[in-house]
Amino acid sequence: MQNAESAPAANLPVQFTSFIGRAHEIAEIRRELAQFRLVTLTGPGGIGKTRLALRAAEQGVRVYRGGIRFVDLADVRDEALVVDAVARALAIRERPTEALMATLQSAIGERHILLILDNCEHVIAQCAVLADTLLSACPELRILSTSREALGIGAECVLRVPPLPVPDVAAGTTLVELGQSEAAVLFLERASRAQAELLPSDQNAVAIADICRRLDGIPLAIELAASRARHLAIVEIAEHLDNRLNLLTSGSRSSPSRQQTLRSTIDWSYRLLSDLERLLFDRLSVFAGGWTLEAAQAVCAGDAIHQSEVLDLLGQLVDKSLVVAALGSSERARYRMFETLHEYAREQLRRRGQQEVDSTERRHVAFFVSLAERAHTRLGVIGDEWLEQVSREQDNFRAALRRTIDSRDGEQAERLAGALYPFWLTRGHLSEGRMWLSLAVQADEATLGAHRLRWRARAFNGLGALAFAHGDYDAALGAFSAAFEGWREAGDQAGVAFAAMGLGNTRSYLGDPAAGRDVLEAGISAARQSRQPVSLSLGLGFLSRIEQDARHLDRARQLAEEAVEVATGCDFTRGVCSALVFLGDVLHEQGDLDRAGAVLHEARIVANRAGDRAFVSYASSGLARLALGRSDLRSAGQELIAALGDAREPGEKRAMALAVEYASAFAVATHHSADALTLASAAAAARDAGGPAMRSVERDRLAPFLAKARANLGQVGAAEAWERGRTLGMDAAVELALKLLQSQKEGAVAMIGQVERPSALSPREREVLRLLAAGKPSKQIAAELVTSVHTVNNQIASIYAKIGANGKADAVAFAIRSGLA
């Protein structure tokens, strides 16, 4: 029997109210999903399609070995972002130079997955294309979609979701008879939640039956009516429905009469609001994907509503079930509207006139520009909290970007997109970020003025950073050049220094290290003069790489050490990660292997803390190379498995190529010469296809292993193995490498030279380990030992390297075994 821990993964949203009835529909959905690979639930808004799909999925969660993934498309306004939403739900990162749809097909493959596409109607064409494409390529995939209309493709089974069964309206209707009606049970359950003292009886049973019938058994309409039990008796609720519901036909393809019924129900709820409640409700429609109290106060206050009144008014809308409040995992409450209510509120805002729409939308844009610029100063520095906040507000940022671009407000578009690019870079949303930045710099080129130069330069710098990460070095060069010139024209030396770092690094990658060195040295000088530590740390790190490639190792080490110091001093986490990786690599070249290992361990700790998977991978690859050098094949294999996984998650092409190349060296060391040449060839093909060029030091490191593999196979065998790699593709190469590494791990390859003795630690390191095992963080350890946090982190990294620990849990276990804890 499968236990809870081994159950397939599912990201189904938690429901906070009970699910009523629908047993027949659930059984039908599960039966049709067993026969058809695409099942679409259709029906009007508010009919309960989403809740029904979730309930059917919950009851069948163990059926799908690959798990169940839920994709909410309600707030996806651009069809181009449908594929991106599915990729995020599946935790699939974009891969440079590869279409995201192709990445999805490859990642799903033959996994037995149920994909739930919810609220497809407004992006119906793209959903149809996506479903058709994925089903054609992924034989075990099942899709359950909800929409107001069918997707319209051949493989589809369409199930229309009916209203809940309503009771007969008769003079003799009793509570017992109501219990046979799912609509009545839903009303009573929700009304009881709204009014704990509610006493249903045979006397008001007729009124309950009448309410359910007049609301056509539509769950959302019933729940809205039931919420009024806070203020009205059941009979009064029924009376308020008189002459309110008109079954009109609008010609809609998705149940026109029921849509009109639902609109009448919302009309009724809306008319019960005070004037200020209505005004707030209408203004809240400018948000996309929810909002915070701070956002509501900034965007919706004005004219008749004072900022201090927003909290109470918002609470009243929550009480009346027109707004949903949730804390979730955040410390701050977050609010949202059901989509149907959101659309209704938007219509009401438009009826107030274009001036009201424009002023509310301007406040929305202004608030999210301000939020993005506050986040910009912290993204990549402290990072985690701001990254999560920006992630939660993605739909609002998209809405604000669309409004600035549609209104040709070039300055606001450039400010917003330019502020957001570190988020897109860190989270791997490279295509989306490049799209918005490109639109922003084109939004209003006719009225460029001096006041916009800085915003425009920052937007171009973002374009350069994202293009570089995408492997599009020519585009990166053009964008960084535009940023450099823009900041220079604005007289902004700090900006010039920042753009110089990207410009110099890109020129080096394009094969001109001399030009890259010149630009970087000028940028470093400007960063020192303008006291810009972030720019300075980046430039020092990039220049260290150029000097290492030129075999100026002492100079390279000095630059990397200064980069670490500068980045640490300003809490620039991404800069610390990269500089430590650079430093570890140089130290390895110089033969200082113990310190190289300690530095790379520290790099991995910092990168893990920052959630930067690419630099976690770089650090693991460096540690794997060290292990290979001391013939510690067990550790090398473990590090490479980790490096490949962390590189694949964000789709970081250079990190993947590097890890595959080190896996090739591992294959030679474990007597798999054919696999070694195939892997090396696949990495070379990826680099030749526009990926990052192989550095000379990396080529020199790999050459002895490949020479040995060719000698083992002979000329013909070596040529055949190399040819296989040329057409293998990077994804398949990663899978081949992981298969090889895992097989060696399971075969218990002998580990040579791993140290796990307390005597290997210095007295100070033993003390640090004792405090670490006691659960004390680095800051507290530093305070007790009267030293710096940076020094403590260095000592922890050294401890990990000496005892072969992969993290804190391993280190604590070692401390316990050694009597240090």
C-alpha cells in the first residue's frame, strides 16, 4: 500500500470550505480521463468548474505516478504567457536558445502526469495549441481543462458541468426534503458559517428552496446569497431576489441565460453596498492576481475615499464575500476577487467614466513602479524576501507594464521594466523579461528627453544582462553599448561603471579579451571613484577571469579576493557567489587545493542561501574537479550529480556544459571511454551552436582525459563515440551523464582520501563546529568567538571540506559521532 510520503506530487491549492455533492460528476470525470487524454469541463462562470476539477483530482491523486500539476490561467492576460505559466507550475526553467514549448515536451516526456488547465476561455486558442502539441509528444500525459467553451481539438472529451440539483418548490417542503438537494445543502452550510445562530426549520424550508431555484443552482450565486445571512433572515433573502433575476439571452456561446442569472445575483450584491464600498470595489478591479492592503490604500484612496478608510471598507467587502482574504505563507494578508466578480467590477469602473479609469490606473502604475524600484536596490543583495514579494506581484507588474506601453508612457515603462530585470534574471524568466524591456525602450521614442536618459540606460542594461544569460552575446553587446552611451550622455559615472562591467565581459566572451580588459579596467576605475561596490565587485571578478585565462594567476587571485571582500562588504550575494567561484578556480590552478575546496564550499553555502542554482552548480563542478584530482571518485560523482541538477533547473547553458565536461572526465576515470567522448562531444556541439565558448584553461583540463579515452578506444571507436555526441543534444547528454554517475554510485566506487577525523580540524574549527551543532547561526558564532561573520563562514566551509560534509546536517552528525556535540 502506498503511504503518504510516497504519494505522487501535487500542487493543488488548499480549499478552506467544504465540498458539497457532485459525486456523479466526479465519477464521470475520472472515468472519461481513463479513456480520453483531454477532458474539458465547460459551463458558465460560477458554475463550479474549478472546484469540481480539484475535487476529482484530489480523489485520483494516486492514479498519476508523475503527479498532478494545477495551472491557474485566470490572470494570464497575454496568450504568449500561457506556456510560461504551465512551465512554472511544472517547476521547469527556461533553457537558453530553446523554445519553451520544446522544453516542456522534453521535460514531461513519458511521465504519467495529470495537468489541470484552469480558466482557459480568455486564452482559448493558445490553450488549444498547447494541449494539442503536448498530447502529441507526451504519450502518458492527461489534461483536465476548465473553460466556458471547449478547446475544439480532436482528442477532446467535453463534459458540461450542470448546476447543482435544486429542491422542488412546494408548500409542504421540509428540511428532510431539502437534505436531498445539493444546492440547498450548500446554501445551508454556507449560511450557517455566516451566521452561527441560524436555525433552519420547516417554516423557512420553502424560502430556501425558492432561493436555490431562483439562483438556478449556480454555486457562486448561492454562496453570495448565503453570505447575507449575516444581516438578513432567510425569508428576507428570498424577498430581495424578487424581480432581480431576469433570464435574458445575450447570444453568448457559454450558457447565456445562466450568465445573465449570475450577473443579476452580482447586481443584487452590488446594490446592497454603500456608495464608498461600491467605489472601492470598482477601483480594486485595476489589480491583477490580487493585492495587499498597502497597495489598496495607495491605488484606491482618493476623492471620496480617504486612505484611512480603506482598511474598514476592504474588510466589509471581505465579509460580504465579494473579496477573498488569505494569509497563506506570507506575513501580510493578500486579497483577491473571483474572476467573474473582477470582470463585473471592471465594467462598473468603466461606467464611472474614462477619467475615473485613467486616474485609478495611473495610481496603480505609480505604486508598482515605486515598489519595483524599492525592490531593485535589494534584488541580488539580500534578495530572498524581495524576490518573493516581486514574484507574488508578477501579474500586477505585467498589468502596469501593459498600461504604460499601451499609453506610450515611455518613461514609466522604462523605469518599471528596468527595475524588474534583476528579478527576471535571477528567476530565469529570460524571454519574458527581454520582451517587456524591448517594448519599453520602443514605447515612446519620439519624445526622448534628457530626464529619461538614466531610466532608458538602465532598461538597456537589463536587456544586455538577460541577453547575455540567454547566450545571445551579439544582442547583449548592442544593449550594453546603448546603456553605456546613455549613462555617459547623462553624466552618470556610476551608471557608466555598471554598464562597463557587462560590456567588457561580453567583449571577452566574444573572443576579444584585450578589448574586454580595457573596458573593465576603465569601469573599475569609475566604480572606485563613484564608490559603487556592486559594480566594482562585478568588474573585479570578470577581470579575474580574463587574467586567469592569460595565466596571470597571482593577479587573478588578487582580483578575485578583492571582489569577494567588496561584495561581502555591501551584502551583494550574487557578487559573493561569483567571486568565490572565481577565486576557488584560481586557487586550484595555483595548487592550493585545501583552500580552493574551502572557498568552493563557502560559495555553495552562499549560493544555496541566495537560491542561485547556477552558482551552486559552478561550485559543485569545481568541487568535483578537486575530487577527481585526488582520485576520490565517490565524492566526484556526488558533486557532479548535484552540479547537473542545479544547472538544469534554471537552464544555465554554461553551467550544464561545464558539468557535462567534468562528467566526461569522470567517465574516463571509471573506464567508460566511449561515454566520455560522447559527453565531451555533446558539450562541444552545444558551445558551437552559439553557447558560451570553452575557456582555454577548461580545454587544457579536459584534454588529458580525452586523450586517454581516444587511446583506449582506438581511432575508429573514438570517432564513432565523438560523432554520437554531435547529435545527442544537451538534455540527452545530461541524462546520459546522470545515468553513468548514478550507476557508479550504486556500484559503490571506492572512495580514496576522504578525511573524517576530528584531528583534521584546527582547535578553532572544532569550536566553530561545536557551536554550529548547538544550532547557533553564523552571526551568533562570530559574536561568541569575537570575529567576523565572513571569517566564520570561511571556517565552516573549511570544516565541510575536511570532513566531506555536503551541508549542515552532515556536519552536525559528524560532531555527534566525534563527541564534539
